[in-house]
Amino acid sequence: MKLITPNIEDFNSWTVDQMPTGFVMPGGLSEHYITGGWRSMRPVWNAEACTNCMLCWISCPDSSIIVQDGKMVGIDYDHCKGCGVCVHECRFGCLELIREDQADAAKEA
Ligand code: SF4
Ligand code: SF4
């Protein structure tokens, strides 16, 4: 199979005939998009209880656990998809998964 890297700049105007049957996208694209926009659940971090074990960082499929100087400092909500893996993996109960609408309501209160 011939692998191609298409120019996706005009992707929205492609017709069905122009769609390749298979292609490999260049790596690192999601960094340039706010992929967290489709999240329905949000992990909320309790910084005070965190032991910086980094289990969440190792487990996150979207590299959305933010680490500085070997310590967790937050969650990248622009790219976190709310899968809950980090919440499941945290052995210390420092992460909780809540609904996005509940998180928004708490912010507005
Ligand atoms: S919910 Fe999923 S994507 Fe978001 S920080 Fe946790 S593991 Fe990463
Ligand atoms: S898994 Fe839990 S305790 Fe470990 S760094 Fe992440 S939030 Fe902190």
C-alpha cells in the first residue's frame, strides 16, 4: 500500500472522490487543536492530597497531566478528553471525575 501524507488545509472542501482510501497523518497534530472541547466528564484534582506519584501522568493517553520539575501542577483541559483513566489509576483519591455541566455550574456559583 502506498502511504501518503495529504495536505489537509483544504480538508473541508474535499469531495468523496478526493478522499484517500488510507493515509498516515503527521504526528503531533492534536497539539494544535482544542480537543478537550468534546469532553463530557472532567477530572478534578485535589492538589493538597496529591503525592506526586505520577501514575496519572504515565497513564494519561492524551498527555494532559501537566508536570513541572517532577511534580504534577495541573490538568491540561484544552486536550483532556475526560476518559477517566487518571482517576482510575490514582491510588490516593486525588482525582475525581465530575460532569462538565456540574463543573460549569460550580464555577458560576
Ligand atoms: S481524564 Fe483521561 S485525558 Fe483527561 S487527564 Fe485523565 S487520563 Fe488524561
Ligand atoms: S496519580 Fe494521584 S497522587 Fe499520583 S500524581 Fe496523579 S493525582 Fe497525584
